[in-house]
Amino acid sequence: MTGPAATADLIHRLAADPDASFALIARAGASGAVEDVEVLTGPVLDVELLADIPLHGDDGAAREVLALVPYRQVRERGFEAHDDGAPLRTLLVEAHERLPLHEAMAVLPTDPIPLSAAGFDIPDEQYAQIVRRVISDEIGRGEGANFVIRRDYVAGVDASPRAAALTWFRALLEHERGAYWTFAIVTPGHVAVGASPEAHVTAVAGAAGEPSTVTMNPISGTFRHPAGGATVDTLATFLTDTKETEELFMVVDEELKMMSAVCSDGGRITGPHLKEMSRLTHTEYMLRGTSRLDPRDILRETMFAPTVTGSPMQNACAVIRRHELTPRGYYSGVAALFTPREDGGHDLDAPILIRTAYLVDGRLRVPAGATLVRHSDPQGEVSETHGKAAGVLGAIGAVPRAAAAAAPVSADDPDSPTPPTESRTRAALADDPRIAELLASRNARLAPFWLEPQGTDPGPFAGTGALVIDAEDRFTTMLAHQLRHLGLEVRIAHWSEATDAEVDAARLVVTGPGPGDPRDAASPRISRMREIVGRRLATAAPLLAVCLSHQILSDRLGIGLAPLASPHQGLQKTVDVFGEPASIGFYNTFTARVLPGVARLTPSETRVGAVGTVEIAADPSTGDVYALRGRGFASVQGHLESILSRDGMHTLERLVDHALA
């Protein structure tokens, strides 16, 4: 049986069967519009690790699996998290049907689901205080560039969980737009219904024998549609806002770290684009690369999106644990659909679990977080959580629904047949000449290395071995990728695992960036990085030190360290690097500092006489040290691997060449 009657029968059975586990998923087709609703049914199995997700049956045949991956799963990467016991839940798909969208909409329930005692669990002013503490105590102490701290909208629900799931799913389809996935997932004791705008990671097979194409979709920067609809002027103001622009660049950098870890070609950036939803418009980029990894390994190496955690990732998880009052459950995790391929492998499609309502034991929970950066305004971040939650809450009737979202209309076109209060297509937003120009202009600031196809010619240092020391900032994966393009044979070692013998044997050691105060002698990580830098200096063995390690090197040489008056997190500056101007991205809270005008230190002025004369590239007015070089070493305060470093590759080659010489 097919047609409307079959669709109605299936929906009614899902609503009536108390033991059925199922997922409803609406994904945009090639046209950009949702054409059907996918219905996945089957038994549920909870597993401990991503590697345990059963992609093959007992007979060895590949099978389809939908996994709900909770935030606590970051422990697989050794990161901190409140452990709430949320299971890594898999739906083992036995049936996968497609229902025409109009047929599903006709039979999904529409009766409102009443809520009680509704409101945010953390009051606005208390959340604003948390924002202030994170900016001062975390970003202000060098713990990272940005952090996402959430709060939850909560309410009581006196209705059947299945009825609520089906009702809210239909409401999101009707009232929200621009979602990557609109979904309802119903499993024993748990309901998740959402409209996620963001694909975290996908992996799609190429031709036979070819690697999979991996895509990530960092979305950041939030434009809250004003009352009465947006205009080109209001959207343009958003697109030129420094905080919103840098916020997007920072998350692109963070996701490129992940891409560089899972893709042999590191990843290439396209965009930026607009992502328009009912109440919000975001900016986004697309990152693409190729990989031969198992999709479960790709998922593990990309847990989780910096747009919902922060950067650097490991420290962001520690900050979240310090400042969030309750565990996250599935918020900021992913729903991962593993689809079998003819070759026995699987494609992966994994949206982020945001803009999602959870229903457990009669309680509704809608988490929403704001990205906190050095420019953040506490009240603005409070408003951002309201705006992000409102898309879901408005659709399900918890707050007033937005009017038909009004897209910008050019003020320069008074004869436009579309009044400003009426909706226009998403294409019209980006195609307005002024908006298109503002979007395109962002790429003029970025590194060509990550925007253009990367060459395959042997680099100038072909065959030279390099050991990169990871100080808990995975910028090292991007740095290693760039070093490989310069011809070096690179291995990355965690600071706690790199032995003295390995450090001594390496032709070139690159000590990487990391969070924290370089003066913190009580930190085992800082102490070990000081030991590694000291070993290389003592023998003039080739060393390149980056960011935190540049500060440690400076201190070893006798150059003083100090906190910056305002952190340089995601800041692009053009500085002089030994006679050449270089546009470089900076992520630092501390700096090495000399007296303005000092350009070198003699052996008698350093604590390590063996290094000879030390050349210094410093700010002429402040004395902030941007780069150092001496016998067998070079260093840089900025991140030459960042997308913000337009001159990164050239400067990296210069510094490596000096260290090796």
C-alpha cells in the first residue's frame, strides 16, 4: 500500500506503539527544498565507544545506523566533561521509508502541547555574570580564544511523549526554515526534536578506490532579525561588526585543525555564505578535504564543533565544566547517520544537536549557548541565547511565533515590487550587490593557502624530518600540514609523550602553541615545554617555537613576559618580521616585551650564551616581541598556520630556513 493512506497508517502506528523506536528526518534535496520525510525504525542499542557503533550485522553485512552521540563522549579524546551518563544510543535501522512531505504534513498532529512553569533555568542577570567571569577569568588569562556557555529553557509537559514529538516535528517543518536537518528521534525514555542549521561533518564516498570527501560547515556570527523585518542596512551593519566577523574566523580556524587531522589534503575553504532561519541569520563557510579513515574515526577526531564548545578545544571543555552548572546531555553532540555503500563502507551525515528540544520524564529542555569572545557584551550574549532558543520555542508554541521572516530589500531600489515587510528568498539576501560585496570582502583578509587548491610539488625542505610538539592546541595539525607542503616529514607528539631521546634525535623540533600562562611553573605542561625548548637551545639544535612556545623561549633567553592589556584572540595584524611586512593572525593573551627600539640581544645579555646574538622583531612603540631568531632557532608569536595569516606560508618558510641553517 502506498499513498496518503499508507502515510497516515505509518504515522498512526508510530504514535500508538509505546515500544517503537523511530526517527523522522527531513533533509533538503538538490533543489534546496524539503521534498520528503524519511522514517527510520528498528531496535535500539546503547554502546560505550564510537568504535562500538555496530556498522555491520552478525552476518558481516553493512547496515544503516543512526547514532545519538552525547557531549560526554568527548572523554574518548581525553577531554573533561560532566558525566551525566547520557548513553551513546544507536538505532539499528531495519526499515527506511520515504513519505512525501505534503502527505506527512497532512496527518502529523497539530493540537498544541501545553507547557507549565516555563522559563530559563539561569536568570538573565546570572547568565550575564557568567559571561563576565569567562571573559575576565578565562579569555583574560590566556585559556583560549572563545568559549560557548549554555543555559536551558525548561518547562513541564503533560502529554504523551510520542504525541509531543510528532506535533513538534510538524511545527518545526512549518514554522522554521533554513535547517540542515529537521528531525524527531524517539527512543525508550527519551525524545529529541530539532531543526539544526549546521552540518558538523559529512563523509561521502568517491569513485571506486577513491577516498571519501569530508565536509565541515562552521557557522558562526548571529544576526537577530529586528522587529518589522531586516533591511540591507541592518544586515550590512551585522556583516561589518568586528565581533561577529572574528567569531566566524575563529571557528573556521578551529575546524581546520580537525580537517587537517582527518584529511590528507588538509581542507579547503569556500564561502562565506548566509544561513537564514526564521528569526536569525548566520554566516558560514564550507570546508572540504579527502580522507580514507573509517567514518567513526572521522567522528571521533572531530568531537565536537567549536561553534558549540570553543577553542582551543581541549581547554574549552575544561572551561565548560568549570562554568556550566549542569551536564549537557546531548546538546552540542551529533546525530550521526551511517549509510551503507556498495563497497561495504559507510557514508556519514552528522548534524550538530543544537536548536533541539528534549523531553524526558515530562520535562522539556531546550539548551541554547552564546559564543563568548574578548569583544562580548554580556547583555548581548543574553539576547543571543533568547534568539537561538526562540526558533524552536516559537515553532512549538512556547513563545510567540515570529511573523513571516522579512529578508532585506535594497533601500536603493524604491521601485522594488517587494515591500520591506514581506519575505524574499534566501538567494535575494546574498545576491543583493552590497551584501554580496561585504561577504566576498571577508576573503581578502584570509590566507590563500586555505582558499586555493594546494600544490603537490616537493617543497624546499624535502626529506627533512620534523617533530611537532603538541601543547594542547591542535593548531599543530594545521602547522604540520603546512610543514609537509614545505617538504618536511612531520610527526606530531603530545607534550606528555615526547621523550628526551626523540627530542634530541629530531632534525627540526617545532614546539607548538597552547593555552595558559607561560610563567606558570606549577603546570606540568608548561614545565615540560620549557625543558624541551631548553634542550634544543643548549645544543643549538634546530628549533621553531610558536606562540606559547615563543613566549617560553623568550623567557629562557631573558626577555620579560607580561599580559596584554587586551587579549589578541583572533586578531589580524601586519607586523615587521626581520625586514618584511607580514599579515599574521594572533591568538595570545601574554607577550614577550623589550624596550621599544631594541632589535637584538648580545650573548652577554641572554641567559643562554650559546645562542649567540638574538635578533628581535618587535613593535616599535610597545616593544611587544613578534619574532626571534638566533643560532639554530627561530620563533613567532602569531599563528602562521591560521586562516588570518595571509603571509603565513612565506613567513613559515623563512623561519624554518633560518632554524635549519
